[in-house]
Amino acid sequence: MTDAPRPAVDQHDADPPAAPLLPPARPSLYDRFSRRVSEDARARRLYAWLGPAVVLVVAAVLRLWNLAAAHDLMNQFDETYYVKDAWTLLNLGYEASWPPDGNESFLSGDPNVFTTNPAFVVHPPLGKWIIALGMMVLGPGSGWGWRITTALLGIACVLVLMLIAKRLTRSTTFAVVAGLLMAVDGLAISMSRVALLDTSLTFFVLLAFLFVLRDRERTMTRLAQAVAARRDGDAPPSWGPVLWNRPWIVATGAALGAASAVKWSGAWVLAGLGIYLVVTDSLARRRAGVVFWPTDAVRQGLATFVLLVPVALGVYLASWTGWLVTDGGYDRHAGSNPLESLWLYHVAMYNSTAGITSGHAYASPAWQWPLLIRPTSVYYHHDAFGVNGCASSNGCSEVIATMPNPLVWYAGVAAVLYLAYRFVIARDWRHALVLTGIAVTYVPWLFLPERTVFQFYTVLMLPFMLLALTFALKDIAGPASADTYRRLTGQRLVLVFLGVALALSAFWYPVVSAMNVPYDFWHAHMWLRSWV
């Protein structure tokens, strides 16, 4: 049985094809720009330099503009100690004591009223030597002298963060995003505009993470090639090579020795990154097929220890050169030789810092930090109506609040949790490195619940939170392989977020930079009662 012939169909009677529900989407302006840049080597190089350069200019302006506005040594916080300690280090080689009216004399232009009696200090000297360098160049007459080096290191932190982000994301755009978020963040700005130690600590820690990244780029391929060369046919090697030629690990040790010579909390990063290196080495040997990879990792771990720790200890000891080569420092002759005296001094420093449990109006235990319950105001000055040109009926205020951008901060906390989830799912080494940064800069403080600590310590955590946020924003923007509507939607969400973040940073800048503003304007920033 055959089918009956079908009647001919007139083409004019056929149904027209269904129209699409949505018109074809045009690639976003960014995607078109990115495609053009990727096809033009000269444009790609220009963009790779120009984008970060613009961010650095923004960071420099926000940190250097009117740097000496607060002509004060901020008695409530440690600028009063670090600046005067830096000045006596520069003049005597060790920290000396000051008379009761030392601050007034220093600020009035007479900084040489210090005594030659040693002062007991609880932080190593490198951060204070960094402050002293600025006064050596510009003099101690204003905040420009004692704050300039901290401000410059704050700008350098933005640069190093962009270098790290570029290596992690392989994207100039998202490296610029990470740098821009730090360039305009109130916490990073305010901590760059006061002569405290935490910005110097942040710089050296970021430098260490950059060096670890450089080592990974250099070592992973060498390790895989060396293991492959040891194969006997199809049989995997029992042992891998012990790699000693790792100059970036030596550089990491030097950076972390400097970090520890600024504040002892740098030693937590040294320990944490040391563990990270051992774990990543062991996993790399396992992936390469080394049979006895756990034992092999121990062998390499011992080599890594030798490359990392002695140079860190050497840099740390070098920071004490002024104390060691002079006779006037605190406890300088407590032992039978200078090194024994230095050890005894360290015991006294440790006992003193372990006992810092006194109350403080701005104290904030570490569990509160992610919630931003009690940000720190390191400087506040109030002028009444008509005083110093104040035209506000409620007076005017000059404030340096170490307040992060609230939107970026809470988004950063959420991004850290998201990155932890992504690491469990994807086991991406880049996520592991960022989470290691969060762990070594935050978790140790949770084990010191009785210690008097402050929210501004989180300036050391901030870069790693921003890296986590950058990864989250990159995922929201969508992969290059995503359809056009997905890319458009994701990129618009990222642009809206960045636009709101920049607006908030502009709103907060006057109260993180000691601008003279009406009291009511300052008070409009106190969104929570605990922020006052």
C-alpha cells in the first residue's frame, strides 16, 4: 500500500516562520571594546597600563590630598607613640621617653624635648623606622612628615593588589575593579592617612602573597617536567625532586620578616603561608603521579622551611639594628650579650601584650568585625558655630573614621562565604589562596577574645575580601561563553553595584579624611547607634 500523493502547496499559502520573542541582543559596549582590544596588541598593552594607572592616580589623590589636615598626634590611639618613637629612633637609634608635655612641644614645632631614657615599647621597630623616613625627608613640622610614608605604602597596596588580582583572574578589567574598590574604600584611605603600623603591615603581607603567586607560576611547570623525566616507561616515579631554586620563596620570607618586624601578627601570616606552600607542593606531587607523595612533600617542606624562615628571621633581626648597636635601649644590658638581652626584652614585650585587656570605648572583639558593629574613630575635632569659619548652627566636625564602604564591606563578607562554597565545589587553587589570606589575617584574633582589639585591624583583611568580591563580580558578569542576554544582565548588575559603591565612597570620604564638615553632615553617617 502506497501513500496517496500529497497535494501541492502554494508557497503563498504556507504559514510564515514564527517571529522570535525577543529581538537579537547586541553585545554590550564592554564586550565590543574587549573584543577590539584583544585583536589589537598595541591597544591591549595600552589598556593593561592605562587602567591601573588611573586607579593609582585616584588612590594617590584620596590619600595625599590635605594629608596634614589633622595637626594632632591622636592621643586616643597610638599615633602619639609611633611618631615620637620614630623621631627618637632617628635621633638616638632606640625609642626614648618624653616629658608629660611632649605632644604639645612636638606639635608646636619643638620636637627635641625627648630624654635619653629608654622607653618600653611593645612593637618591633620597622614600622616606626618607616615613619621616621618621612620625617627625615620632610621634617617633623606637620603631618606631611610623619604620615607621608604610610600614605605612599597605602598607594602601593593598591598597586600590589591589582598585580595579584591580574594573576588570579587573568583579566585587566577585574584587576582594575579590585584596585578601584580599595582605592576608594574609607578604611584603606583613613589608615593610609594616619601614622599607624597597619598599612605598612598590609603592604608587606600583600607583597608576600604576590611572591607566592610568582613562585607557583615558576614552580608548578618545573615540578611536572621533573617528575615526567623520572618516569620509567609507564611506571610513575617513587620520589619527586626537591626544588631548591625558588628565589620567590626567599623573597616571600624577606617580605614576611619585614611584616613581623612591623607587628608580630605578621608571624601568623608566615606560619599560614608556610603551611599553604607545603600543602600545595604535596598536592602537586600527587597530581604528577609521585608514588610516595606524602613523604616526598615532607622532604620538600623541609627545603621550603630553609628557604622561607631563616631569611624572615634575618630581616626581623636586622630591623633591631639600632637597638643592638647602641647602648641606651630598654633592657639593652639585661643579658650577658646583645642577643640574650634582645630575647629577654621580647619576653617582656610578649607578657605585656598578652595582658592588654583594659576597656576602651572603641574596642571591638574579632567576632564583631564581619558585622561592622563598632568601627573606630581615631580622630574627632569639633568647632562651635562661628569658630574657625564654621557656619553651622550645630558646629563643625573634623573626623577620621576608619570606616569601610558599608556596601563593599558586607558584600565582601558575603563573597568570602561564596568563595568558600565555590572552593568546596570546584577545588580551585586561586580560591584557596584568597581564603588562606582571610584565614591568616582574621582567624587568629578569634582565639584572643579577652584581648583589647579594634575594627581597624581589618585593613589587613580588606584586600583579601576585595579579591573574594572580585571573583564574585566576575561570576556575576558571566563567562565569555555565556549567551548575550546573560552577559548583558550580569554586566549591568556589576555596573550598578560599582556605581552605588563609588557614590557611597564619595559620601563617606569627608569623614574619613578630616574634612571640616557641619556636625549634622557627620551625624548623617551614623547609621547605627554603635557607630557613634
